Amino acid sequence: MYIILIMKKKSLFEKQKFTFKRKCYKKDCLNPGIYKAPKSKNEIKNYIWFCEEHIKSYNKEWDYCKDMTQKEIEKHIQLDTIGWRPTWDFSTASRKFKDFEKIFSNYFDFFKKKKNQHKINKNNSLLKNALKILNINNENINIKLVENKYKKLVKKYHPDVNKGNKKYEEKLKKINKAFEEIKKQLITKLN
């Protein structure tokens, strides 16, 4: 490869300008090589220089995956999507994390399995009354059931919906009190 140094001088007071021109890499071509291309797949950062005519033909002939099998091409594409950085499988099916509870300490009872349904003592008269107000008569009571019943009744008896009627306002106060009593009983059962 030849590099041609051309000196240009316009007048006595101007500085000399140097321009470097590379010769096209193609044999017997005297045009300047102004377009760079990688030498090969293995030397991707080493460049050769071509003129416009020869870079076009070089690009048409260039095939990065020429000597690769279909599996190698797919693996290459997969690695390109992650930038060739290492990755790990964190799926729940992975054997490494199957016994996650044993690996990490159970400091805050994080892994303690809680049951949703609890039997509570219905002999308590306050609790009986609270369950009657919220229309709950199941044996197994969970917090979701209580919350759903409570929300429905609040929507039905809220004073804004019933034009400020005092009768509904008193009913809503009883519903709130009953909900707090049941919630208190459920929380003591959980602990």
C-alpha cells in the first residue's frame, strides 16, 4: 500500500497544506483509497482502503458468516443481542435457586407461609354482632372476604350516595366499628 503526500502552496503568505492520499488496495488501481473495510472476519479492526468502485465490489463479496453453521450463526446473533456479556438464568425452574429459602436466612419470617383462612372464636358477643352487621356467616373467614363485604356496604350506605340521610350515616358508623372489630380479631389470630 502506498501513501502519497501532496503539498499544495497557493501564495507566499499561506501555510503549506499537506493532504495524504492512500492508494486503493486493489491491484493496479491508482485511485485514492478513501473508504475503509475490515481485512477479514478475524481481523475486524485492521482496515484496508479502497476507492469507491472497489469498495462496492468488496462489500458485495463480504460474507461474515461464510464458514459458520446455522447453529453458530444463531448463537452469534443471540450473543450480539446481549452485547457479548455473560448472563445467568434466574428462572424459577433453575435448580440453583430451588432451595432459595435455605440459601438466605429467614430473618423477618419472609418465607413463612401464611394461610388465608382462619377460624376465629364466634362465641365472643362483640365478634358475633360485628359479623352479623357485615352479613358474614362463614366458618372460615379471611381478610379478603371481610374487606370485600365492607367495601360493598360502605358504597351502599355512604352519606354522599344517600343525600346526607342521618339514618344511613349511623348505619355506616356501625359498619366501620364492626369492620375494625373483625380486623382486630383476625390480626390477633395471625400472630
